[in-house]
Amino acid sequence: MRVLDMEVLVSEVVGRGTVLAGRYRVLSPVVSDLEGASAWEATDQILDRPVRVRILEHGAVAPALDAARRAALVTDARLVRVLDVGTHEGYGYVVSEQLVGQSLARLVAQGPLTADQARAVVGEAASALEIARRRGVHHLALRPSVLHVSPDGRVLLGGLALDAALLGDSGGDARSTTRADAVGLVRLLYAALTGLWPADPRAPQTPGGETLPPAPIVNGAPVAPADLVPGVPNDLDTLCVVTLGPNDDGPHSPGELVRELEPWGEIRTSAAETAALGGPVTAQFPPTGAAAPGGGVPVPSEHDDQDTAPVTVQRQSVRTAFAQQDPPGANRPGTPPPATPRRATGLGAVPSDAETPPTGQPAVAGPGVAQPAAPPPPVVPAVVRRPVAQAAPPPPEPAEEHLDAFGFGDVIGSQDVSTSTRRFDPTALILILVVIAVIVGVVFAFRALFSSLDPSGSSADPDPSPSASAPAVAGEPTPEQPAPEEPVAPVGGPPVIASTTSIDPSDADGEHEEDVAKAYDGDPATFWYTQTYKRDDFAGFKDAVGYVINLTQKTTVSTVTLRTNSNGGNVEIRATDASDPTGGPVLASGPFGPETVFTLDPATETQSLVLWITQLPTAADGAFRLEVTEIALS
């Protein structure tokens, strides 16, 4: 009853026509399979583009918003991008790009996918989650409703980190969360091969709209896909049985699953899906040579579901991809079409048949050429050309294409060669002048260098020795004996920070590595911060987090002043580096505060310090997170 009252209250706050943050206009609701969150189609009124809005009504709203912010840091074309996160009248919202195409649940509702199709769809999803894993972000709520295939054959995976936070799943340590995503991907592979969902018996079934029939369970494990659907390859069947079995076998990360599934082919959708996006989608691989008239989307045939065509590996260079997809003579994207040779007449050179005009001008048909059936182009002022001799012109030479200094092509016919050769090109002259200037500069630099090192240069002074009235001071260098280099004083003013980095024992990428410089940029409004956790012991993910301070030179450091937006926790300060963050004795330790001064005992001459954070403080919003605004050393 309380949930119903909450939904009624939310409908009064957010509904059709509501404008969030003065920018996103809510249009109509869409199906959402997570309790406590509703989904809406909306429009970004500033950029005039469709978006998808998730309204977080109740439950773990604050962790879900934080999870959406972390997901926004992961960039991959296969992951649904998070565009904005905020609150509206007490309710959180997450704005993401619009989901296109049908979900895996609707794809397999008409029948299981073929083995090659399933391998490609799940392989692309695994590749995307491996990129997210390396950024420290996991999904942890994989199900058929979040995996979509767009009409142009792209895989889109939504709900990264956000859905798990809404379900109250905070994961565990790095190994368990990575393994959970790998097993979830294999469950999607099982569903794609069989049309059945192998639910995890140890976890509750996620409620929602798009669900599949449950897979039969024997001895605590789903029945092998090959026993349910004929023609499942042995490697995919074994992968599903081993991973979903009672033992902790199979891939332990999305990257390991990618190696198990590759290679796979390109994903193709049917022509009917491309023409009408609202209809059902059937992902398929076209047989070799089966192309639609005019070079469009391949037309499906009655043999498309047999997977007899050889599969082209999708991972390839851009040059190889264009070489395979474009027929000889076809225009590549981003390049202008080749111009045809010009044809000379008694009135001058005129374009042949239909010469391509410059960008932004309509084509002008040649004399005697029939006009197309399309509406006539706007009138273009005639170009005055220089008349040529009345004698019969020689046959036109093939046009040659050469690039100018900016890389843009130009087509020159035989009648323009003389004009182009008479043009003055200052490039060579400029290069010669630059080379001469460089040579002169190098000569002067060498002369200055060797003149300062020449010991005979002191002969210019006729009497370099001190006067007889000034007695020599003991230890003072004589002209015959050069003065020894004085050692650099260990303390030459306050220590200067050269660079910083973060240490995450569970991930080589550190924690918010992109913001480490904000802790000493002199601006207290910016800060470096750790990830947000539910407990001050990093929720069991790790034992500590480090922040390494590298100085410009070896200097004696006596105090470290930390200004933060957090209170409590604990930090240990050591004179060590990133290679051994816990090496050496603890010079100072204690909790964080708005401004805390740590006195090193004893003052230490070092070039690097490590702030080893063993317990997280409490942030302003009540979560456990450290926010360091400024660091000062003395």
C-alpha cells in the first residue's frame, strides 16, 4: 500500500509535460522492470534530441545516483551513455541516451538465436563490460531486458551500476563482482541459445516486464543448451554448463569470456526491421554475396537462418573494413567523389555529362545532355572561360588528383596544367628560410656552449689573481684549482609538489585518477575524492587507498596540512613511493577534518610522501568518502 501511495505521489510531481532541470521535457512512460524507478521518454529541449529519463522514486536513491555518476565516466559505444544526474522536488533522476532496437527478451520470444548470432551479441556485451571493469565499474544486474540490438546491428547495454544500486546489491570484493558479471553474461548467452532464462537459485528473480520462461533445473544446475536446442556448438554448450554449474568454474571476468567467444561476425538486422523499427527484430548474418539492390541492407532469404555463410571477424582496422565493404571505385565516407575528365569545345572547356560542381552549388549539365526527371536545380551564373584555338583539341588526358598543403584534393585537367605550373608556390622558399634560421641558431648555440667551457677564456683578464694586499683565505679556491660544486641544500624553501597519483590495491587505474591534481591546484572549490562506500572499511572491497605526493626535489618535510570536506576516518603518512606504499615507519597519523595539520616525527628529507587512507571519513551527504580540497607542505 505504501508503494502505491508513493507511485501516486510521484505521478503528481513527475508526469507528461514535466520539465526537469529546466531542460528535459517528460513525454510518455515506458516499461520499467525495477521497483522504485520509473522510465520515461523525454526530449532535451536545449540540444533537441530524444533522451530517456529514470525517476528514482524510493529505495537506495543516493547510492543509485552515485552509481550513475560512476557509470558516466565509462565511455564505450556499446554502453548506454549517462548524460545527466540530478534531483527534482526531492526525487532523483538519471538522464541517458535513448534505447533503440529490441531487447534480447523480445528477440528470443520468436525463437532462439543461432549460435553465431548469440556469440556476437553476448561477445559485444562482454567487451563493453570489460572496458567498464578496468574503470572499476560493474553491472551486477544483467538480464535480457537490458541488452538491446539496434536496427543498424549495434549492441546497447543499459543499467550499468545503476540497476544493481536500485536493487540494493553493493557487490563484494573485486574478484566476486567481476565473477558475477562474467556469470551474468553466460546467463544471457544461455537465454540467447535456448529462449529460456537460467535464473540464479541463490538470488531472487528480478521482477519486471520483459521476462523469459525459466530454464529446467537438474541437480541444481540448468539443463545443457544442447539438450534443449539442436545444433548448439560444443564450445558454447560446455561454456554454459561449466559456468552455470555448482562449481566455481568458467570465466572469472568479461575479458576471459571474450577470449572464449571470439572470433564472431558482424551483427546484421533484417530489412523489415530497418524499414519499420516498431516491428520485431531478427538479428542475422547475411550469406556471402547477398546484398540488397543498390548496395543497401542485405535482403534476408529463406536460408538466412542456417548460418552457412563464412563469418567475418569484426575486429579489424578501418582500412581493412573499408576494403572489405566497399566495391572497387566506390566513394569512401568523408571523401569527395572523383571528378570526370573535362571536355574541350570551341567555346572552352566545359564539364562532361555532369561534372561535379564545388560544394554548395548544384550540378550543371553539359550541352546536349538530357536533364533528369527531378526538379531543375537553381540557376547558376555561367563561368566565363578563356577561349581556345578553333583547331580540333587533342583527346582529354585522364584527370589527375593531387593534394594541396591542407590535404584537400583538386582535379586538374590537361588544359589547366600550364596555368598551375605558372603559379608561384612559396612553400619551398619558406622551408629553405626556416632551415637556414635553424642552422644559424644551432651554430650560435654551439659557439656559446664551447666558449663557456674553454679554459683559455680566462686569459682575457691580465691579472686574475687576487691583489697582494688581500691575503688568501684558507679554503678559498685558487685560479689553478676550480671551485668544487657545492651540494644543494636539502631545504630551499617550502616543498613543491610536482605530481600526484592515486593507489587502489584492487585496480591498477586508481581511484578518480583524473582528479588527483585538484587536491593542490590552489582552488578550494575543486577536490580529489575517493569512491563512495556504504561502510568506512571500504565495504570489504579493499583494505586501504593511497595518495602519492611527488616533490620537485628531495626536501625536508616537517608538516603536512590537509583541507577536506570530510570528518573522521584515519590516514597514515609515510616517506615512501607508489612502488611500496606501506614501506617505512608511520611518521604521522590521525583522523580527517576541515583543516588538519600533521607534524612528521621526525622531520624527514624525502622526494615523495604517501597518504595511506586506512579508514574512510564521513562526507557531507552522510556517505563514506574522502574529499581533499587542498594539500600544503612545509
